[in-house]
Amino acid sequence: METSIAWNEDICIAEIRKFCKLDEISESLMCSATNQMNLSARAYHRILKLARTIADLGGSETIQPPHLAEALQYRPKLMVN
């Protein structure tokens, strides 16, 4: 079966489970980040796709915790006054 994905941004939600699999440590990191940063489902998926891109650029077949950490760094910080 051939996929029609040209770019990681084209990954649909159903394909995220296939292309953005996380190991136990990465899953724990994303769970903590989701709770601490109050991430929406959309933000969660966007971070996974960005982490996939970072992993691809690094030549990694899997998303590792450093890839997730870098993707999370790019999230805008909310300023509370």
C-alpha cells in the first residue's frame, strides 16, 4: 500500500499512530507536557508531527525523547500578568 504523504504536515490524525509511535519514556514525557502545558488534542498532534520532522532530519527512524523535547521548546509560552 502506497501512502500519499509528501510532508509530515500532511499526516492525518489516523496516520499519526503509524508514523509517530512513541516509546515508553517518550509517552511519559508527552503525558507530562500535556498536563503541565494544558495542551489541546490539536497541539498534541502538531507536536508529534514536529517531533517526527526533527527525528527525520536527524536520520532517526523513531521519535526519541530529545526530538520531543526540542518540539516542545517551540511551543509559544503564555504570558500571565
